[in-house]
Amino acid sequence: MVASEAFRADSGPARVVPAEPGGLLDVLSVAAVVLDAEGRIALWSPQAEDLFGWSADEALGRPAAELLVADEYVGLVLDLFAKVMEGGGAWAGVFPVRHKDGSTRLAEFRNIRLQDEHGGVYALGIACDEAVLRGVERDLALSVPLVAQSPLGLAVLDTDLHYVMVNPTLERINGLPAEQHLGRTPHEALPFLDTDVIEASMRQVLDTGTPLLDQYDIGHTPADPHREHAWSGSYYRLEDPRGRVIGIALVVVDVTDSYRAAREAAEARRRLDLLVRASVTVGTTLDLERTARELADLVVADLADIASVDVLDSVLEGSEAEAPGLGTGQALFMALALSASYETAALGAADPVGKRTTYSAERLVTRCVSTGHPVRVSHVTGTELAQIARDGAAADLLAREGVHSYLAVPLIARGQVLGALGLLRTRNPRPFDDDDVTLAGELATRAAIAIDNARWYHHAAGTALALQRHLLPHPPPRATGLRIAYRYQPAAAASGIGGDWFDAIPQPGGRTALVVGDVMGHGVHAAATMGQLRTATRTLADLGLDPARVLRHLDHITAELDQTIATCVYATWDPHLSRCRVALAGHPPPVAVRAGRAPELVDLPVGVPLGTGGLGGPDFETAVLNLVPGDRLVLYTDGLVETRDHALDDRLDQLLSLLADPGLPPEATCDRLLAALRHPDAADDVALVIADVIAHVPPHPPASGADPH
């Protein structure tokens, strides 16, 4: 076999592969010298010339002791030579030799007797520079224990990416003994890792010579298949002293603990961010359904793939929430919200949003609400799917869509269970864990408070609206010589329900009192105050008093109520005189629409709001309007014309413009004004009364014998 070839049998069939100079023997530059039986030099290698300085022509045939040994050591060398030649065994040691330049150098020797086929004997001397050999030995003494005892996983692979060395630490990291590594590639030895990426990285380093540092891999090992591990690997190309590429070195560090710590820190930051976003995005309004949607939309972004929000029907009714007792039976729910992080048919398995549905006691959401505790199914089976879905078909659909983990947490506010937040995972491969339960519970608690606020607010607002509608007149009142239309419209937000009112009150002699008022404030208190003032107004109207006197009495009554201020327009219509007497208490002026003339705001003394007259403000004054058939009087509250975005004068001009069509009936005119002037999100309620003069009623003739004056 030629010197440029090497025999390898570490993998597969034996084969011969080329080997360029540059191995350990070349580093040591081992010299070979053969002596005949008389001690003369018979063979001389080029390395001997490098070590001793003598060329082959100068050395061959000369006594070795004479050429290489100082005079004081010749006797010792000859004795050792004789013992070797007599079969006394090999000799090894360090010996000073003489260089051609006259210097003395230490060389490491091995002397062995050789015998040819004719019985002739020779001495083979193998030598190298002692300093070079000691350096190699020191390197080995350092590297071998270092590799074996290193806390880092170390491996050497050849240029074909076969393992040729692994240390004990790497055996522990990979969970495989050395013999299951050696001669195999990473793909063959470590199928549980993403070895395509690993081997591609190794080939890149072999090709470029540029190390790759801190390449992270995550996976499971045969020694610990149920626990996820993380490793940091660095790759270095190996070259011999002559620069020949001989393989790749791999350094592996098990970073599982730091990886988990970093992942837990990132997860903690994610959870904190989710809670922060919940404080901003959930409960932005007092709208019950919107709050539920905000919660569902939030959790599907980070916590679940599908989310539902179900509340007890008793919550929607405004009563104290009553959760079903554990194991006692079914419960009536309404699904308020349903959301998913992607388009999925699994939404079709949920209970329809907005529909009241009776959930059986076997449903997991019922159990959650009954106990007031979370219900978690980390790994869902067919049995649990039947308890999650509303029926068998829905359970089959959830199975097809890949539902594998379920969590339900109760919505609890002020000690009351309101409903439940249901979470499903399909694409997210991780099952719900304890941290998820804690996070979902925190989100549910925050949302439950917002939902509870919204439901009580709606209940209070509904009560105020019901009270207000109950106190207002229902059928259009009949009035002599007038055709009356009216509208009441609450604010878009429940918070705007307040104290606007109107009335048409019959008076003696065929007269009619028209009233529109506005109690400042909102809610039940404003509606109740409105009821008191409306009752007082009707009582005063029966007395047939002048409008200004009525407002003075109302001012005193209002001042006696707790911190109440109101505005009012009070008008009396006399069909016999075709005359309308009007007084204002801090209220917007009426609009008079007369035939052949543009609509105009009636120029009246404004007066002060009711409840403030005792503060020394101007007194109330009555003005007289003469109206004929075909004329129209429009009374309204400020909610019709006042907005935050427009000047009041502009809005009043718009009102007059809309009233420019006198032929439009009163009912249609009411609708037209509300459609044009009311915004869907109006923040205030409005009361509107339109009275058309339809006939002049002559005075009743005096009785016989009566004085007509």
C-alpha cells in the first residue's frame, strides 16, 4: 500500500481512501535508520537527514556510533546495541545525539532487532526530536482528559459527517452510548432531531471554514422522550498542520434550563401584555354584547383558537344571577359572543349567538357555572367532546376540526356567577395548563366586572325608560281646533335616558295646554323628577292660570326638589280667540309656521330655568301669538337641535329649513325632523310636539237673559 493511501473500516465495507501528508507521523517527523550486525548504517530515511543533518550519501556505510554519538557515550551505546542484537529485547529511551553542525540534541529512540530470510540480523532505530514528542504528549495529556471530563458535549465527525468520536457528556445529552454514534451520521444516529438542518450547517462549515456558533435545536431524546430539551451547538472545521480538511468538531451545550427560563419569561411578558390589553379593550362601553365580543376577540389572539361567552338568562333579566346547583339539572343560557382566530367550521358547533338555550347538567360549561370553578380537559376525548358540544353532530364536527384541549372559567363578579368563558384549542398544539387557567381566570374576572356593570346599567336604564314612557301620554291627545303629533326618542346610549317630557292637557272652555319640558340629568332620578313635574303641571293647568303664573308655581315646586333644575315651555291655546299664550323657563323658543311666511323662532323672553327663580333671576313673562287655521306651532327640547359638533344657530336654521313645507302632515313632519336632525349616536333624549291649527271655533252664545259682557 502506498504512503498516500489509508485503510478505513469504521463504517461499511473496508475501503482504501487517499491520505495526503500532514498526519501525526508527519508532525513528529519520525526518522528510521537500519544498522547491520557490525553497527554500520545500512538504510537512512529522509527524516533521519532532517533530524541529524547528515545526508544518505554521508551516512550510509559509516558506524552509527562514530557518526552520531559523542565520545563519552560510545561505550554505553555499543553495549546497548550488543544486547539488542543478541535478542535481549528492544531498547527505548532518550539519548543525546550529535548533529552534523556539531551541536548535541536529545532524541527519543526505539531500537528493535530485525531478521531477514537468510538469518541475517539488523537493528532498526526509530527516532524523533524529544522536544517535539514531549509537546505532542503534553497536548494529548491535556486534550484527552479535557474531552472526556468536559461538561460540554464534544464530537468529531469526518468529512462524510460520520461520528468518529463523542465524549461522555454528549452521550448523556443525546441519550445514546458512544457505539450508537460512531460510524453513523447525525441523521442515522439522531432521528428525533431536525437533522436536515444540522447536517446542512455542518456541510456549510466544511465548505466555508467559517464556524457557526450557538445554533439552537429543540427536541426530545430517547433517554427523556416526554420532556422537551434545548441545545446550543457550535460547529468548527478541523484541519491538519498542512491545512488539509479532516472533519468537523461539534460542541453542544444543554441549555434546557435557560431556554425554559427564557420561554417562561417570554410567556410571562405575553400574559402581562394580554392583561394590559384586556384593561384597554374589554369593557370599553356599557354595552353587554359588545363587552362579551371584546373578551372573545381578545383571547383568540393569544390564549385559544376558539372562544365563546355564555351568560345565565337570569343575568340578562336583571335579577341576581342564580347558578344551577351542582348536579341539580339544566340551566338556561344565552350565547353572547363567539370568536375564532381563523376561519373554521368549528364555529358551527357552538350554540348560536343571541339565542337562549337550555344546557344540560352534563355540559361542562354547566358544571363550570354550577361549581364556580374552572373546568379543564387537557386532552379531549370523544366522551368530553359530547359534554362540550350541544349535540352529537356538533361533537363530530369539533372532532373533525381537531379540538384537542378545552377550558371553561366562570365569569364571577361581586360574588355572583354570571356565566362562563369557554376556550378550545385546535391549531395550537399545547394543551391548556395551570398557567392558562390562571390567566383565563384573571381575564374572566375583569370581563365579568364589566359585564356586570353593563347588565346593571342596562337594567337601571331600562327601568328609567319604562318609567318615563309610563309617565308620558300614550294616545295622541284630542284638542279642540288642533291636530297634535308628538314624538319621544331616548338617547342612543342608555346613559342618555333622562327627564324630557311633553303633554297636551284639556282645559275648561275647550282650551288646551301644551307643555314640553326637560329635567336636567339622566336615569331613574331624572325620570322620577319628570313625573313629579308633569303631575304638578297637569294640576296647575286645571286651574286655568296664565302661563307665566304656572311657571312661577313650577319654579317653586322644582326648587323644593333635591338639586333639580328643569326647562319648560308652557302654552295655552284658545280655539275661540285663535290665540296662543306662551311662556318660557330657560327653554328653546318654539317655532311658528304661518301660511305665506317662512318659519320663524318665536321671539319670547327666555326666562330662567325652573328651580332657579329664587336666586333673584328675571320673572317669567307671557307672550301672545295669534294663529289661524293652517298655522303650525312646534315645541321641542334641546336634544333636537344641540350637538357637540355644530353651532346652535346653524342647527336652528336647519330646523327652520326643514319646517318650510307646511303641507306635510304633523306626523310626517315629526319623522322628518328626527331623521334629519337626530344622529344615531345622539347623547341626549328629545321630546317633540307639533300642533296644527285646523279650525276657528266661535265662542259659545250667552245663555238667555245673561249679560253678554
